Amino acid sequence: MTQVQDMKLDGNAIAGLLREIFAVEMTTARGTCASCGAVNEVGRVEVYIHAPGTVVRCPDCEQVLMRVVHGRGRYWVDMTGVRCLEFAES
Amino acid sequence: MRDTQRLMGFVSRGFRGKRRDTASSSRVPPGQYVVTDFPVLSAGPTPRVEVDQWTFSIEGEIDEPRRWTWKEFQALPTETVTKDIHCVTKWSKLDTSWKGVSVDTLMEGVETAAEFTTIYSDGGYTTNVPLDDITGNKAWVVYEFDGQPLQPEHGGPVRFLVPHLYFWKSAKWVRGIRLEKDEHPGFWESNGYNMYGDPWREQRYWGD
Ligand SMILES: [Zn+2]
């Protein structure tokens, strides 16, 4: 029990990891659609930008993969439609 | 020379301001500009619905859910309204004319414990609006724009119209109203956009 607690860190421990992940060139990344399971490269997905935010959809089933809203100097990113994102290290 | 430029700048600024005043400023919420065309916004592919497949429903917190076919819906009393609309992407369009059915007509006699609603559409789009904001002559389910059948890119055959809130609340391709006791954030409201969306208070994003 104490051992488990000792192993638990706070969010600062992943700061470097997240910085590395989110700074990577993503056009050749591959996402798995949470709805239909299709795997598609970012370059192949369907994107709608004439909207209050950016909507990314699966080219196989048209379900939403990602929603990105940008405003007031902030981003809101929903990725519940992407089950797994695979990409090469930088 | 410099003084002249300054004066010119002052004059043209003042002139522009005045023109906007007389035309519209009391009708244009903060941060918005007026357009004369009708921009098309879409978060997904345009659904193609045959009217003989189309229905409109009121469901959720209601003893007997209501449902109209296209033919039944066309037989309901209609209203033609002229409203200003305000898109959160900052354009406003004045004096838009719509024909459709008032939500009051659809809700006539409905007893409900609901205080909130989810407006839902073909293609999976949803938006949340308090019940008080779609009743009391504030919202319509419309199928004509400017005297013509509503085009698919603008939400045809039928869209929602709740013009006192930002236009993302006026869901395109609408298929029904779900009456709810609790507020459930819709497509944009769950990802940064404001739960209420009053253009006069610039309620664009979370925290506004
Ligand atoms: Zn898919």
C-alpha cells in the first residue's frame, strides 16, 4: 500500500513528456477511430474549418475524431474520438 | 500636412462611426460585424434527408412523446418572423426572414418537469438551450428562408431558430427537442463554447 502511494507522482512529472509529444510533426501520425476502429494518417482525415471550431472526422465512418476550439488565448481539444494516436519520435 | 492627416483620420473615423450608428449599432452586439451574404458554417457533411423520411419529435421529460411527420408538420399553423442573427464567428445578419412553426405551438399543453433542452439534428449535432429560452415566442422550427425552401447547406429541410442566442444554438437539420431536468452540454458547449451564448453579453467561451 505505502509502496503504491510512493510510486504515484503529480502532473509535473509528465511536463517534459507532454512537451515532447505535442511538439512533434503530426501529419504522418496515425489515429485509431474510437467509433469504427479504422486507422488513418492525419493527412487523410476529413477536416471542417468553416465552423465555430475545427472538426476532424474519420474518412471511413464520418464520426468525430477531434474538436479544437481556439479563443480568448486558449485552446480546448476533444480527442474522445481517437482511441490511439501513433507517431514517430522527433 | 500631419495635422491634415490627423483631421482626415478623425473625420473619416467619425463619419464611419455615425453611419454604423444610424444603420445598426443598436442592433449589432459587441464584437460583431454586419454581413449581407449568408456564410455557410458546418461541422460535418451535409445530411441529405428525404422529407418522407423526416420526422420531428419532442421527447425526454414528457408523458407522451410527440412526433410529427413532414406532412403533419406542414399542416401546423405557421409564423413568418424577421430576426437579426449573430454567429459566434463574429458575423451578424440583419432582418433575416423565416417561416416555420413556433416552439410554443409544438409545446402547447405539454406538462414537463424539464428546465433544459437538447436540440438534436441529423448528423449527430446537438446544442443545449434552457426551456425558458425556446418558449414564450423566442424560438421556431423553420423550413423557409427569404420566401424559399430552406437549402440543405443552411440546414434544410428544417432547422431550429433561436435568434436571441448565438447562431450555433440554431441547429441545422433539426429533428427534435429532448426535454431534460439537467443541463447536458451539446456539441460545442462540451468543448469550450459557452453553455448559454448570449451575444449581447459576448458569452462565446467557457468562463465568459
Ligand atoms: Zn471511423
